[in-house]
Amino acid sequence: MTKISLKEYTNREISWLHFNERVLQEAVDESTPLIERARFLGIFSNNRDEFFRVRVATLRRLVKYEAKHEIEDTNTEALLEEITEIVNAQEKRFTDAYKKLLVDLEKNNIYFLNEKNISKEQGEYLRTYFNEEVRSFLFPIMLKRFKKLDSLKDDQFYLAIDLQKDDVSDYALVQVPIGEVPRFIELPSEGDKHFLMMLDDVIRYCLDDVFSIFGYTKFEAYTIKFTRDAELDIDNDVSKSFLEIMSESIKQRTKGEPVRFVYDEETPEELLQTLIKKFSITKRDQTRAGGRYHNMKDFMSFPKVGKKKLSYPPMPPLPHPELKTSRSILDVIREKDVMLHFPYQSFQYIVDLLREASIDPQVRSIKMTFYRAARESKVMNALINAARNGKYVTVFMELQARFDEKANIYWTEKLQAEGVRIIQTIPNYKVHSKLILIRRKEDGGNVYYANISTGNFNESTAKVYADDSLLTSNQDIAKEVNEVFHLFESKFTIPTFDHLIVAPFRIRDFFLEKLDQEIKNAEEGKDAWAVLKMNSLVDKKIVRKLYKASIAGVKITLIVRGICVLKSGEPIISENINAFSIVDKYLEHSRVYVFGNDGNPEYYISSADWMQRNFDHRVEVLCPIRDKAIQKELWDMLEIQMKDNVKARHLNLNDLSTYKKTNEAVKSRSQFEIYEYFKQKVN
């Protein structure tokens, strides 16, 4: 038996950094439209910020714990050093990509201006804009009197300002009010020339309007930014509701330890040292001298300017051929299962389903889970309307969805005010499954209609996240969805499931059994294979089983967008595993699992990745897909992705981000081909 050692796994943090490298590649790839390249720079930057707030912060806490308890022979410090080395190298590539972007924008008559190179007319326009749109959001903090570091937000950035009065220096901080004002200001065009200016430079240009009344005559501003530990310390005070506990914990996040401090490399040494002293920055903290601009995540919202060719061609959501606007959705799914594929098809069908249920006199109740809800949510409004129409509406709102806690608390309070029943969070578990259940009276009895999705019920993310969503009236499935809601409500009684596979009870074991069956088939000389699509592959029990399956001769295809600790293509242990990642216009988010089953393939969709947290610490649902037409649809999509030779990258050994190029004359770009696939179904 081949022995599998730790060296056969890629570290999850390093694998994640390689994923973000693939995002950065999209910002560098000149076949990516220019405006989209700018947005990929923003995605890369946003990902990196979250990585520091969560993963690096966790490692930092682990180092402190190991030192305090004198734990030796760990590699946490070495891992942090390796992370720093990779991040620094990526930062250089990011900077080069940004500089190249500016050059290419100018070639297309899009010019970035700063406070030093604008015309008199542009200056007058900016003064007016500043005083009407920006000034009311500026509240300078004088560093001499500044005491509370936790008043600085880590999702924002600041201008550290060197003020001069009679040859005497003073220092101030000003938060750049992103969220209140757009980061990119469009100035009046001149013919076919477009001009943009960053909000921070608008503020720089108008600093005299803020500080001259105090006698200051010279102003120089330098950008600084904090990244904090984003883990919440959950108070277990039983006298408080979980809503109160989470609200207080979110406020505590502002007091998280800084894990990264980035500053403009042009910052004068005296000002820099004043900041470091004020903020209690130590050598242990990650500090980095950067460029003039930070919070590049704002590039995700880069404005559409210039010619149409500079952005992706429009791909409006397509109608589903089975769901006609003139026909009841419940009537359709009473006859057959329907699967929606976002963003290729419209998320509006989910809103329409809830709207129909809210006014249907035979519908008695609606139950729904939420992990990440849109701030302006039509789905929530449909549920509120259902409650107003006398339906019994129940919502499980996961208050622990990282970085979406505020939005979820907002909707919890709003739903409760409208009479919607909110199920309390389950201690020590997150509900990550995406479920809708509609109960309708038909012929004197209860009939259930269910929606099981791989992605969030969020109309904003459904425009860019590629997910699959099953609508079914199959009572075997729908009644067990009802049992999942009973699980939320009782918290103590574990139902028996015959059709759905539910975590934290047995999803891992189920997958292990399926792989064991493929191993048995391979050993008996039968056709043995699996195609497994997910966001992340981290669980080492599963990875070991995949290695054993490969050794036994099972042909395995892995489509993993993000973290993948498995090393594919390695002689003996993984030479039968083909692993690749697709990064393109849409975020690949669906989880689809297909097992060969000796010629009778079995199909499953889920919200669960192959990670320990999904298997052991979350409530997840794995749903079988039994409709032959939907199975074919899923297989056609997987097959298209397996042929991708434009945006697919290898995940082989230490080669985790090389394009999966081929010598084939025909270029296959899966996301665009899938769109055409569904377009043909409409025509």
C-alpha cells in the first residue's frame, strides 16, 4: 500500500494565495477587456484584505498561543514568512499591472488626473463638487489629541496630513468617505477624452478649504490603511439574545488587533514615526511602504467609460424555456423538476416564486434560510408581503455570516417587525444550506414545494456568481427539506433522512462511501470515475481517499476554483487525477458532484465544499438530482468546462496557476459557451 505523507498536501494558505494569483492573471491578461482588468485588480485587492483579516490574523494568534505555551516544532512562523514572501512578490506584479493599466487607459483616451495636473476649468469643477458632495463627510482628527486607535476602521483608509503654520508642523487624519461618495470622480469630457480622478486626490486638491481657516498655509497628504483581525469574540452571556450578542460583537471588531499597516512610501519620516507611536505599531506587526493609493478594492466598482469594447459584452440573463411569464411557477414544478443556472438564467424567477406563493390562497406557509442577503432585497420584500397576506413565514437568518453580519441583523429586525418568525442561530454551528420550502393545501392535504440551491438567495451576487438552483415538488425531497427546518426549530432532535444527505451528520461519510464504491468498481475492472466541482478542497480525510481512488485506477476530474490542498498529477498517488481551476467573468460558485456508479451516474448538488468546517461545523444539504434532463444539463455544463482551454488553469503539483493551454485551433471559453448553450435552448 502506498503511504501518503504530509508532503503530498499543499498548505491551504499557500493554495489560497495561488488562487488570488489566478485573479491577478485576469488583470494582466490583455485579452481581458480593459475596464474588466481594472475590476480584477479590485477583486485581487479585496481578496487579499480579507486574507489578512482572517487567515493571517488567525496564524498570528496561533504564534502567540504557541509562544505562551512553549509549544515547539511548529511551522507557523515559517508559514507566515512564506506568506509574506509570496504577498510581496504578488504586490510587485500588482503594481506593474496597475501601471500598465494606466498606460492602456490613456491609449483609449481615458486619463487619470491628480491634484497637480488639472486645468483651471477642471479645478473649478472639483471645488464645486467637493463643497457640494464631499466636505460634509470630512471630520479631521488632530493627532496631538488622538487617543483611540479602535476608532479607525479597517475597511476604510485615511489621509495622514502634514500641516504647516509658521514653520511649525502639525498632523491630522482624515477618513476618505468611501461609501458616502464614489471613489472615482468623472470630470467633464473633452470630445472623446474621458477624465477620472480618485476621491483622495479631490480631497488633496481642496485641503485648503478645510484647514486654511485655522491658519495653516501648507498641506501634504499621505495615504495610510489598517487591516484588523476580523474574528468576532462571541459573548456567551445567556441573558442576552443572540441578536444582541452579535450586534455587540460586530462593534468589538473595530477593536481587533492590527495585522497590517500600509503607508505611502513618500510619507515623511517624522510623520511616519508619529503614526507608528500613536497606533502602537510594533515590529511584530506587518508594515509595508506602498504607493500613493490604497484600498484598491474600490476598483471593483470601476466606472464604465469609453468604448463598449473596453467592457465584457452584455450577457443579459436568459429566460428558462419551461418557465413562461403567463404560467404559474408552482404549476410547472408540480409537473416536473426545473433547475435554474445563475447568472446565465434570471434570478427573478426566485422572486416571482415567492411573490406567487405570497398571494396564492392555498399556500399556508413559506420557510427560508439566508446566509448572505442583499442590502436592497426583493426576496425579503416578497417574504414581508407574504406575512402581510397572512402566510406563516419562517426565516432562519445566519447572523454569523462573516462580513455580512450587519446586513443580516438589519433584515432580522425588519422581518420581525413584520411578523415573520425568526429561528435563532444554532450555537457552534452555521447554517450554510440554501433552502426554500412552500407548503400548500391541495385536495385536503399538505403538498410541499422546495428550492435547493448551491448559492445565496441574493439578487446582487446572482448576477456574477455561477450557481445551480433546483425547483422541485418531489415529495421525497421536499418533505425532507421540511425535516431540515424542524432540525433548526428543535435543535435537539436529529431527523432521519433517506434522500437528502445533511451535515454535520454524514456528508463526509457519504462522499467517502461513494469514492469507496468507485474504488471497488475499479478493482473489479468496471468503469470507475468521478467529476467533482467545488470552491475549495481542504478536508484531508477526503483528500486521502481521493489519492487511494487514483491509485486504484479511478479517473477523477476536479474543478476547484479556490483552495486545493490535493496535489494532482503526481506519479503513483495522483496520476489519475486531473485538477483545474476556472477564473473568468463570473465567479464559479456551484458545487456539483457526479459519480460514475458503473455506468449509471449519480448526480448531486450542494452548498457544501469539501472542507472540515462544511462537514463538521455547518448545516449543509446535499441533494440528489434524479431528473434525467437536468442530469444531462449538468453534464453538458461540466463537459464544456472540462474542454476550457482559455480560462482554465492547472492545479498540478507545485504548478497552481498556469493556463491550461492546448494546441487545438478551436478556443473553448466555458462561461461564454455555457451562455450560448442556454441561449440555444430558448430559441
